[in-house]
Amino acid sequence: MKLRFPTPPSRPGEPPDFSDLVIPPAGALPVPPLDLTSAAAWDYANGLVRVLDDEGRAVGPWADYLGQAGDDEALIRGMRDMLTIRAIDRRLLNAQRQGKTSFYMQCTGEEAIGCGFQRMLSKGDMNFPTYRQQSLLVAADYPLETLMGQVYSNRKDPLMGRQLPILHSAREYGFFSISGNLGTQYPQAVGWAMAAVLSGESAIAAGWIGDGATASNDFHSALVSAAVYRPPVVLNIVNNQWAISSFSGIAGGGEATFADRAIGYGLPAIRVDGNDYLAVLAASKWAIARARGGHGPVIIEWLTYRAAAHSTSDDPSAYRSKEEASAWPLGDPIDRLRQHLATKDIWSDGRHAQVEAEILDTVIATQKEVESHGTFVNPQPLSPAEIFRGVYKDMPPHLRRQRQEMGF
């Protein structure tokens, strides 16, 4: 008898090998009915919804399904969203390296997923995100000063330094407070969706986890509750190939797709090219319409790649090839949308450079304004009295006395 130890596509110094990844042609899968059952979902859980072909053209039934949601204005807005979050990621990574803030996590290579999904939601819907879904906030038009202020934990931070940088909370923008624990987002999303129904609301919930967290107990307990009570929830799995330093095969991704797991619980699932912005829009539109239409939960596995490090505390060169990101066969989401817009004669290299420069100027100006309120290099400490605020509706007498004893 012996054990099997899965191996990743490459180790440092080895050429990347994604030959085991089956990528069907764009437009191969039809759009299923909104009342898709788990029994009829096998092809969707094991295939791949794609819209953009290798030449950047939108093809197939999912492209037609998009309709106005995929018009020129919407696609250009999507490009701007993705360029914005990528600029923010680069600037805040540099700020951490300069010692101005303590920690940061990028979503490089995954921008299309959050940006596209958020654009299909309605006001009142609620995301239950992890620490790599800041693109949801950008696409929800969350103020950039507030987003950056939270990372610097200064006076621009709406949480007043009480959360680790990148653990945002923005209820009015449909962004539930991030928990650093992974997997918890699923039962929270299911429970919130159940409460919405019991309260007579028409809002839906969206849960977010990565491939690694599918091995958590919370993932499985949430799927049981979702299958039993059938609340209006979309459960997203961002399969970016890597957890902190272990590849997706350690979570069982080599034996079957993550979407396929849902079928065993009696839930339908679809698997989507997460680097294809049009496919993200189309699949999100379908899944959200299904949930809002009373057809129950659905699981989406977004196939993508974490191009950056896990966090600023991580060195990916210690566990994967430096060439692996560039060898990812589904490419870069910004490059692919750029190619598509060019095929429609509504985008060019010159316009791309101009828009990119304009966005970068805005991000830099916002960052400078936020940094003027304090960084680790130039600290402007918040009042210690802040630790007493926002804990109780009415502050208990013993806390009031403690605050007064501190001189505040």
C-alpha cells in the first residue's frame, strides 16, 4: 500500500506544464434554463463557459444571452474597472514595500471575476467576500479614498484601524465585513439569503471562497443547508490554482472540478473561464437571475490564476516556477478584453495607454491625499478613545470609566 502526493504544474526551476487542463472551444456550451437541476448540470460543472475565442471575437449562445449587458459602454466600463483595481494593487503593494503600511494582498489576474459579477448585482444584494475580492468594491463605485484609507489604517479608514488591512466592510455597497477565516463566507451567505426570504426582501446573497477553502468544514455544511432550504444565493469558488502555498490538487482539484462537488449535494453548478470578461458577465447574469427568480442556489467555479504572490508576506518563487503565470493558458483578463474591444474598432493601443494613464493619475492623487492623513513612515495616531466607540449602542458605565481613566 502507498499514498499519493499530488504535484503542481511546476516547481521552481522547472518549465510550467498545463497540459492536463482541458480547455473547450469558446461557445461550446448552450445557455441552460434558469431552473437547471443538478442532474442536468454535469456538462456545465465539467465543461467551461467561454465567450471570447482565440482571436478575441465573442461567439456562441452566451454571447447572445448577454444582450445589452455586454454592449460597448458596459465593456469599456469593465475595462476601466479592471485597470483601476490593477493600478490600486500595484500602488498599494509598493506602499507596503516602502514600509508605509503593514500588509496587502493583490488580485492580479483575477480582476474580471469581481468586476464583472458586481456589475450584474442590484442594490441591496450582499457579497460575502474573502480578502481578494476588492474588485467588487471598485465595480460598486466605492470611494477610492475609503478603500485606500482602510489599508493605511489612518483617519480615512472607516473601520478606524480595527481590522487587518484589506479586510474591508461596506454594507451600503453590498460588501459584508471580511473575515480573515476562510470558508466562513459560505454559511454566512446562505444564512443571510434565508433571512432575506423570511423578511420578504428580493435581495440575493453571494458567497466567495478560493479553491483551498473548499476543503473546509464550512464549505460542506453550507452546501447542505443550501440544498435543503434552497435560498437565493450564488456560491462562488475562485479557483486560482493556488492557496497560500499549496496548489489546487491538495484540495482535491485534480480528481474532479470543484463545481462537480455541488452535484453530489443536489445543487447545480457551472464552470466559467474567469479570465474572459464577457463570460463572467454572461454567467453572472444567468446565475443572479436564477437566484432572484426563486430557482434556488447555484455554484460557480471561476477558473483563473493567481498571478501575484498570495500576500506581501509570501514569496511564490519558493514553490512555483517564475514563468508559470505567463504560461497560464487562459491569458490575462485585461489583455483579452483589450483584444476584443479592438476587434470591434472601439479601442486602440493609443486609447488604452491614455485611459491607463488617466486612471493611474487619479489613483496616485488619491493615494497621496490618503497618505497625508498618516502612514507607518509618518504616523498620525488615532485617539485611543476610538477603541471604545462602535462596540455597544450605549456604552456601559465601566467602559466609560476606563476611557475617562485613560484621559479621554
